[in-house]
Amino acid sequence: MSAIEILKDEGDYHAALQKVRRFFEQEPAAGTSDADEFDALVQLIEVYETKHYAIGAVSA
């Protein structure tokens, strides 16, 4: 498993997207270090997207 770091900017965000893409092409087996890395990357990406690409509330 490679080092996981906080996504501080767009460069980090895009690098994380590239890393996580390989897991969609070949899903890691549950309980492996690759599965742990996938989970961590997805969580970091979700946090970054929520902060920087927030979708506003729908008005009725």
C-alpha cells in the first residue's frame, strides 16, 4: 500500500483519482492492503469533492 495523504489541492485530487481508477479496472480482494488503499482513497476523494465541488440545495 502506498502512502495515503490528505488531498491539499487539485493536483493531489487528480493524482488520487488516477490511483483509484486502477481499482475499478480490477477490484481488490476484500481484506487486502489494496482494498484498504481503495477505501482510504475513496474517502479522501469524497471529502475533497464535498468541500470543493459542493452541490447546492435544490429549491422548490
